[in-house]
Amino acid sequence: MDLSQVRARLEANEERLSPFAARTTTSKGRKLPEEPSPLRTEYQRDRDRIVHTKAFRRLKHKTQVFIAPALDHYVTRLTHTIEVAQVARTIARALNLNEDLAEAAALGHDIGHGPFGHAGEEALAECLPEGFRHNYQSVRVLDRLERQGRGLNLTFEVLDAIEKSSKAREDIFAEGWGVPVTLEGQVVKVADAIAYVNHDILDAVRAGIIEERDLPAAAQRELGTSHSERLNALISDIVEASWAVTGTGRETSAPVITFSPRVAAVTNELREFMFQRVYLYDTTRQEAERGKKIVQFLFRHFVANPAGISADFSLATDPVERRAADFVSGMTDRYALRLARELGCADAQGWVT
């Protein structure tokens, strides 16, 4: 039996997608040519490669917002990633786009996050002369560091969507890191914001930092007063406002993924509320500053002691600062804490994980 007929059927199914959707048959491909899989399209193959990486597994012990929480139900970087993939697939399916591409990019978009969330990112950005961004690091991990420096050889479209998934504080659709070349990449970018704003509200309520009634009045009025209502309102608005991407109209150029102006304004207001009341809250920020000092301590230690840098998480040909950053950024919160304690870091002492 010729199993390649399975892939041929899957690729034929992609021809039923929107004329603006990405298709594996027209992908820009991989850096290194490979024999196609008989059972999977190229984007399905990318998704599977990401899920089977060590970096993906480590996301379960990396911070989303609250560092080393004592309770089990706080969001981790892994559960956040799963939620982003779910939201991205829902939007892509509704708009007749390529779910496999959206899912692959969503699963890989935060792989480059270091320990202690954005605090760790800030710490490494201050340590490295060229700076540090988790979206660029995600591409680096997947393209160069995994599989002992061989990388995963992912498709151009998946890597592009991951690289451009980050957002500026002032606007979800700000173009600070570029606009993804595919609509599926744009879906992942907004799905990330939809997911984190909503689950971070739940975590902040759980932590006693805010109450649901504290949320901006416009958000409560337009998006609802519960987690499920907000998710449904945001996803429904994206689908309705972006309906032109289905190709069922008379568009002559590729439309974009967007909110309606009304919901975009409310969502940005809600994000800013979260920055002011949660992400920059005194207790949250104190924990973040402590995590930041631990990351900087570890970075300096390994720059001074490069023999301790694991060859599995760095490239021997890179400058020592780059190798130290790659190694430290790959650590989970609890591993970074344990190692920092063993090395005598004062900020790591007494912090229970």
C-alpha cells in the first residue's frame, strides 16, 4: 500500500480552504530539503516536532505571571501555550484558514521564554549587549539549539509566525516585531493576547489582587463578566471583524485579522488595566525583581565558569555570553532556584518551590 495517498488527501483538503489561507503545497519550505511524510502535511509535521522537544516539556515548570505559586491551579507557560493553541485553532477553523499552521506556531511561540516569565526576559536583555527577546529566542531554540544544535528544520511560515508573535504594550496589533506573512500567524498573535488576558484575570482573582468587579466598566459591558463570556465575545468579534479572510466576498487583496474598532479599544483598555493592577502590582513585581536577580546571578556565574554550561542547551562555537544566555533561558523556575541556592545566591535562599 502506498501510504503517501494519505498526505495527498490531506493536501487536497487544504485546497478547500480560503484563497488567502496558507497551504503546505505552496510553502517556502525548509532550510534543508527533506523527503515528505507519507501521513502528514508539512505543518502537521512541524507541530509534532515542537511537541516532542525537551524545550516544550520544560514549559510546565516555567512562570506565566505568578512565580512558584503554592497552589496547583495557577497558569503555567505550558497551560498558557495549550490555551493559545485552542483559541488559534478555533479562530482559524471559523475563518477557513489552515489550522495545522496556526496550531504549530501557537505551540512553539513561547518556547524561548526563560525562567520567571518576563522578569527573566528583562534580566537577560540587560545582560546581553544585543538584548534578548523571548520570541527571537523561541526561533533560536527551535531552529538552532534543539537536537544538539541541529534544530528542527521547521518550515518558513511556522518560524515567521513564532518570531512575530510578540506584542507591544500599547496595542495588540502594534507592529514592533513585524506582521506575520500568513493570516494564520496573525491569528496566533491575537490568540496569545486573548488567552493570557483572560487566564491572568482568573489567576489575579485567585491571588486576591483584584476582583471581577474591578475590571474596567467598558470591558464588563462589552465582553461580559465571566471568563467564558469574555472568551466567547473576543473570539466571536475576531471572526466577525475578520470575515473577509474567508474569501467569500470580492476582496482583491489579502485582508487582515482584526477586532472591530469598539472591541479593540476595550481590549487594549483591559490589557492596560492588567499591566497597572496585576503585572506591575507591588507583590507581583517584588517576586519578579527577585527572579530577575537570580537570572542575572546565574548568567554572570556561567560567563565566569563556562565549563558548567550544558552542551545540550548551547552552541560551543558561540561567544560565552550567548552560551550562558541560552543555557539560563532554557532553565525552569525550580531548576534555576535550586541551582542558584547551591551556588550561594542570596536571593534564592528561602524561596520554596
